[in-house]
Amino acid sequence: MNAKYHHFNTLHKPVITEKSYKATSDANQYTFRVAPDATKLQVKAAVEAIFEVKVEKVQVVNLPSKEKRRGAHTGTRSGYRKAIVRLVEGQSLEVAEEA
């Protein structure tokens, strides 16, 4: 099986929030939604292979599902796994740039 295919299965999409933009400018950190079973080493390998940068540190967080309600109707917003990736100083990604 192709290694790049696995890397693209590990990273799902960037998380674009005010907090993630602040971390990008302050600490050179980028946030991604990742596969539920992805490890720190797999996330590091995927970011380095896809974006051709050096990763200094990876932190992984499991965000639980939340119950949401609109009027009398209840539902559940699904949980996900998030990775915060810090790049080596002097490098950057163009995944979360504003248009």
C-alpha cells in the first residue's frame, strides 16, 4: 500500500478557529483533525511527508461528543481527535491562511 495514502488518512482537515490562528502566530503551531486511532508518531510522519517540513512536537487531544438540543429535539454532535503540531522555528504551513 502507498505510504502517502496512509498519511492522507491520518490527517483529516485543519482546525480553523480564533484560538488556532493565535497559536499559529504566537508559537508556530498548527491544529488538525486526525484519525481516531492516530498516534503522535503517525501524525508527525504525516505532516512531515505531506508538507515537507520538520515537526518539533505533537500533542494529541480527544474531544468527547456533546449532546445538543434545539427546542424539544435532542441530538449528539460527534467527538473527534485533534492534534496540535509545533514546527521547527523558521518553517510554516499554508493550510490555514486567510483568503
